[in-house]
Amino acid sequence: MVLMKDREHIQRALDREGITGTVQPLGEGAWHMAYLIEEKQLVLRIPKKIAYDKEVEFNPQELTAEYAATKAFYEHANRAKKGICPEYFDFYVSEELTYTIESYVGESIGLGHQTIEEAKQYGRELGECFRLLETLDPPFAGMGYVELDEKGQLKGPYEMNAEEFLVQETDEYLSELDTLLASSYSFDKEKVERTGRQLLAERSIKREKVVFTNQDTSPENILFSKNGAKMIDPFPLLATGTSLAANHVFNYTMLFPKFADTERFGKGDYHIHAAKLKANAEGFTESYTDGSEQKQKDLHIEVFIKLLTMAFEHHQLLEEKTLNREQIIRYGTKKQVEERLQGYLQDLESYLVL
């Protein structure tokens, strides 16, 4: 059922696009409502007024940058692997009317209806795309989350090369490691320090390049269709390829299943489907590394870094006097955060050096 508050917005968007058709609700994300225009096989997304229990302030520059980056990423990713993203995407931003419209790429097969092998194959397709993205030159200068410059062009906010960025970033990770080692939590600190310092020292700093890639490959933003995996509603950025590949592997193995008790991820039942998520990550790793032992090692190191940072974030949350509403939605209560931190500290203890 189309929400009453969206009916007028939808009609004005359709009028502006010059299209007609039957509109059906398709889904709800954290920031947008999605509707299918059946006859045209198009998806209309309308930004929500409330997200994470807070009113969303209209910011035309941020919305334009976000949507323009999505359009650019769809085109870029489809050059890397044809059909991995919607072929058509457009948007309009004004205070009175804001929306995006894109090709409908099919119905998603839920994790509960996938076999282990199917989940692994979807992962292989995503891993291949991430590997192929590394063969393309980025379309914009800089690093980081893309933004609009004074001329209205997209760019990364950090004017540095991959090596400079990674050296600086590695120092920050060493600081995070030191913070955990100095904490009052009980874990094998000697082993974690030894593992952490060795892996950070062996990071693939000189082998990396800047890649235009996607940070958000959560199951909510991947359509597991009968025609393969499709990325939608991405979070594009200019970053190093191995780090973002590791983001997918870490999330599917050590984030989504452990965050299943939060409001943000609870509806996905990811703890029930942990084996499918793990299979996806295994397929992703297989295709992304493509038989390269060096790439396998580099990816393994970056997954450790994601684990280290997640443990650090949980530690920092517990240092705060109280959690705000958005933090509770994303991470859960302090009790849940502490229980999850204990698990991450155990994961750090058991992490191997390849």
C-alpha cells in the first residue's frame, strides 16, 4: 500500500518524468522509501522525512552529491562488470520535490531461500566486480567520500595518493590497537599486540591504488536475482580496493550476524542465515583474489583491520556516559555493545597470521 503522505510526492515525480503507471510499494530503507512503477519497470525512491528517529534536514548539496555519485558509480561498475547495477539512473533535487528513478533489476531471492552454493555464487559475482573495479582508473580526483566542489563537480575531499593515505591511516590503526591494549578488558593482549603489529607492518601499502568503489554491499542493498547479484543504492567512495573488499568479507562474517539483535539489522535475521552470509564471503574472496596468494594475504590483513576498528568503536561507545538514540538503533544498548565487544576481543585473539 502506498503511504498517503507519499502519494502526492509520487504523482508530482511521475508528472515531472512524463510517465504513468501502477505504483506499488517495493521496500523501505534507512533513508528512502522505494516504489515500483510496474508498466515501466522503474524504481522511484523518495527520501524519508524521519531517519533514525530524527527529522532529516534538507541539504541540497549533500543530496545532489549523493545522487550524482550513485549515477556515476552505476556507470562505472557496469563498465567493470556489465549488468551488475541498474543501467538507468536519474534524480531531481529541490526542497519541494526530491527523488531518484532507476531501472528495476528484478526481485531478490531472500537468504532463507538460497542454498549455500547459490549464496557462494552470488559472492563470486560481487568479488569479481570488486576485482575488476581495480582495473579501471577512478573518474574523479582525490580520496574519500565524494563531494561537490565549487564548480559542482564530484571529487574526493582528500588530495593525496593511495600510499600517503594508507601510511596516515595505518598510524591511526596502531593508535586504536594501543587503546585496546591499554583498556581494562581481559584478553590475551600479548598475542593480539604481536598479531596486530605484524599484520599492520605487512599491509599492502605500495601495491594499492585509488579505486572508485562501494562501501555498502549489505544484503539490503544487493538484489540476489535469478540473473545474478545486483548492487543498488550504493555508498560510493574513492578508496583503496583491498580495504573495501575486506569490508564486504568482514561484514558478512563478523558484523551482520553479530548485529542481529539491533533495531537496525534485526529484521534481516542475519544470525539465522549466518552460514549463507559466510558462504557469500567465501565466494567473494575466491573470486576477488582469483588464485593470487599475495592478494589473499593482503585481504586477510585488511579484514583484521576491520575487526580491530570495530572492537575499538565498541570500546569508545562504552566510554560514553550515555548512548544517543541513533547509536542505540545502530549498535544496541550498552549491555549489548559490551557483550559484542567481548566477542570481538576473542576474535582478535584467535586471528591468524598467514
